[in-house]
Amino acid sequence: QVQLVESGGGSVQSGGSLRLSCEISGFTYSTYCMAWFRQAPGKEREGIALMSVDGGTRYAESVKGRFTVSQDNAKNMVYLQMDSLKPEDTAMYYCAAEIPRNIGESDYCAGSVDATNYWGQGTQVTVSS
């Protein structure tokens, strides 16, 4: 059974840091695209960070330079380090897994809501000014 369980959310002041963790079970995450999404009240869920099968990363412009996605092979964990947090980062954060599409000799990760195969339950991040 595939499970993604997030932890590490909380409340922090503007400029602070948090590290979100995603514990993965039921599949070998190294064969999946692993991503972090967030959803603020009244807004659509958006992808903010993605780690491809080959370990490459990409970020939304809104978090680039402040957030870092990483993985721990031994612990089967994926992390999102969030620094220089802003009030506009306040949202529910979700860990997600996507089965990559094989295009030619490469594995392509769409990083979109529609392409995601598995979701965690979410963890709340609140940043106060």
C-alpha cells in the first residue's frame, strides 16, 4: 500500500525556517518523481518543488532560492527545507509522487496536479508577519 506521510509543519514568523518531511512507504521512491505542492485558502493547488528520477530539481519562481528539496535514500524520506519564509507562503503543504513518462531515453516529470498519482494528507504551514 502506497503511503506518503508529511510532518514538520507549524507556525513561524516571517524570515524563519521550517523543514518538512515526507515518509514514503509502499514503493521505491527513486523510480518516481517526488514533488511538493501547496494550497492556500481560496487558491488552487500549485507545484512548488520537484525532484526528478535522475535527482534533478526544479522550483516555482515564488520559492526559488528559498526552498530546497532533498532526499535520504537510507530513510526513504523526501524533505523540503524552507528558508526566508514569507506570510504568502502560508498554506497546506502536500508531498506527492508521480509516475514518470518515458520519452525517448529520458523519464519526464510533469509536476502537475493532474499527473500526480499519490498524495500525502498535508501539513499546515503558517507564517506570521
